[in-house]
Amino acid sequence: MTSKFAAITGTAALALTGLAFAVPAEAQYREKITHDPGKCAAGKGPAVMVAITDIKESKGTIRIQSYRATKADWLEKGRWIYRMEAPAKAGTMRFCMPLPAAGHYGIAVRHDLDGDGETDIFGDGGAMSNNPSINIFNLGKPSYKKVGFDVANGVESISIRMRYR
């Protein structure tokens, strides 16, 4: 009976260990982080240094989010990986966006001019990696194929241009 009990206990422990390993993959979604330029230092990564240009005004909030550039994840609710927010500064702002692993990613940026946390399509600005056109036909959601870029184990650099209505 003791060996049978040990076998059952061991099997249960292995099952629980498997559950513990499943959690980190899900935990890679929806994590709010602060800007840490050190994560884009030489020899670090995977990460992307994002230069956001043409920011209209020094008011409101800039929000930058990383996504996996896949049909299942790109701009889908709750499927962002990391999010950073900072007070907006006119001109250009730079953010180091760490990434969980080498892979294919997309970056979305929003300038919430009045800082109310809600999207105002007539005032707020928006932008995405690779600067795809945003128009009435794609309703501000270009394909993941247009925004995706590859990141290896180092640090990539991209530039994203803000657009306002």
C-alpha cells in the first residue's frame, strides 16, 4: 500500500508541476511595466528600442503595447504582452520594450490627449510598427502581416510615426 500511495502522490506532484509550468506562458499577457532603458543596453534583449516621432502635444498620456504579430493576438482584447504609459512630450519619445523571447512582434501606440483613458477617434493619436496606412477601410486595425517585425535575442530599433485625425 505504501508504494501505491507513493505512486499516486508522485503522479499528483507531476501533474501539479505541469500546471505550474503552464502558468508562465499565460502570464506573458497583460503585464504593465515601467520604462527601463537598461533592458536595451548592449548585450541585453530580446527587446526593441522604439522611437515614437511626431507627437503633437506635451499633454495627455502615451501608451505603448507589444503584441505577438499573429492573427490570434494582434490588437485582440487582453492579448497584449507588455504595456507602458508615460506623460506625453511633444516631438520624439523613446521607450525600451522588453519582449519575452525572440519572435515576431507588433507595437501599437496611442496618444490619449486628454488623459481620460478613453479613445477619442477625433482627437487622440495612434500609430503602429512599420507605419502602415490607417484608413476607414481597415478601421485603424491593419493586418498583423503589415505591422510585424522580427526580434532575435538582442535589441532591435524601430521608429513609429504618430498620426492624428
